[in-house]
Amino acid sequence: MTSIADKVSGNNQPRLDKTRAVAVYSNTYNPMRSRPMRSLVACVLFLLCPCVHSQSLAHFPRFDPQQLYQPSNVVRWHAHLWIAIDETWGQAPAADNFDWLQVPLQHTVPWQPQQQPLGTVVQYQGLHYVAVQPITAATAAPEQSPRWRQFNHPALGYSLPLVDPIESRSVDVDRNDNGLRDDFEAHVLLTWPAEVLRQAGFNSGYLYHDLLQVNQYQPSLIDREWAQTLSNSLAASRQCQQQLHQQHPQFSGFESKFFNTAARLAARAHAEQQLILVLGEHYQPQISPMPCEQVRLSHHNEQLPLRL
């Protein structure tokens, strides 16, 4: 029996671009034509020029339990950046590990010459910096002081949930309580930088969440009008993602990342069967000429209404 919403398959792998330093020099200056001199100048520019020392998430070292970390060291762990507060070894960064401070991504402020606590994220001349040491009013501007560390992150401006890869395979966790499963939300933010893809991902996540609500009730209790809207939205979501793939060829869909375990695939299949029992096998979903907008408008994040 054909599912109401066909699966959009594909392997979505996070792509985190590594920024490279580029040394620009004049070919007309004879001493610069020697390879040692060019290498030396390139190294100096990399160290001194903030415009080429832009540090993406992938630039920072992954936490190594065998390494001794000193205060102000920065590592990446579970897609977040962490600052060592004290000398530490062997204990992974975590919300309840007070040797580490998680770099906040959601809120940033313009830099001002004033006192700032450790971990403050500021904007300065179009770049983002985090305070790896406490800041005083006398501290130099971020580009001139080692107390600041320049960084970039694909989820800047968002409340990126902290995801445990092992836990997320067996438990549906929504720690930031926004109606999206944390591992799926993190996938959308870390994989797709284009805002149109992110919003489509969030809308799809809400829609898949609504679909799984169907499994909580007998078909006779499910409101038919609600089931029609859900069925229409699922079909529109598939059409929307096909359009997005045409605009962004690297995009390969969201559904395989949401239903990413055998248990979740089984839950989806059961929910779709429930819809078929409510609507009948011959129900034809209605898709608007603007399927992405149809999916967005269908999201209401409310509980499934039941027949009385």
C-alpha cells in the first residue's frame, strides 16, 4: 500500500567549511620570488591579520580526553564550542561540568569598551568574538587582545540544542522545548546554511511531529478535517522539497534525517496507515501552487483534535 507521503531520501552530511589563510604579495618585488621568503610572509600574515584568521567551528580542535587543558583553551564538542575555565583533563565538556563553559550562540551584542564576563559573545567589525578571559573596560578591542577569540559557527543566532549522538538514537529529546526533536533541529542548523532550507526543515519537523501524534489514538477518534489537512501538508512537503532540490542541488531532503531509526520508520508507517483508515485508500491530497507556503501555514503546533 502506497504511503500518503513518499519518503524523500538522501544522505545529508554536515558541511563545515574550513577557512584558509591567503597571503597576497607582489610578484614585482624580486626578494619575494624566493620560496622561503614567500612562506615566511604567508605565516606572518596568517598570525597577524584577523581578516585571514577567521576560525570556523571545524577549525577548533575536538575535545581529547587524553589532553590536559588550560584555562582559556577552546574546544568543540557535540557541535558546540567550550572554554576551559580551570585546568582540566579527562572530563568531557557538559552543562554540569563546571570546568567548562559552553559558548552561547543565540545572543550576541555589539562590542563596547566595558567590563564583560567570560563567555560573552560580541560583534566587532562584522566578525564574532568570544571572551576567553574576563574583560575589563581597559581591555583592547577584540582584534587586538588575546582575551578575545574570533570564531564563526553555523548556528549563530539560534538556540542550538546540545545533542548526545548515542542518546538521540533511542530517545526523543527536546531540551529547548520548541517542538522539534533536538537531533533533527541540530541537523538542520549545522547542515543547511541557507535560511530558506532551515525554515523548510523546521516546518517539516513540526509536520512529522504532528504525523506521529496519530499513533496515540484509534482511527475512529481522529478528526477527519484535521487528518485531511495533515495529509495535504505531507504531500505538499514532498513537493516543496523537490522544488528546493531544484534550487539547491546539494539538498536531498529532511525525512530520512527525522525518521532515522528502525523504530521511527515503523512509527511513521503506522501513522500513515492510521491516516488511510481515517481518509480511505483513494483520498487524493490537495497541493497548492506554493507547497512550501502550504506547509508553513499548516503548522499550528497544537494537539490533535479528537472527535467527541
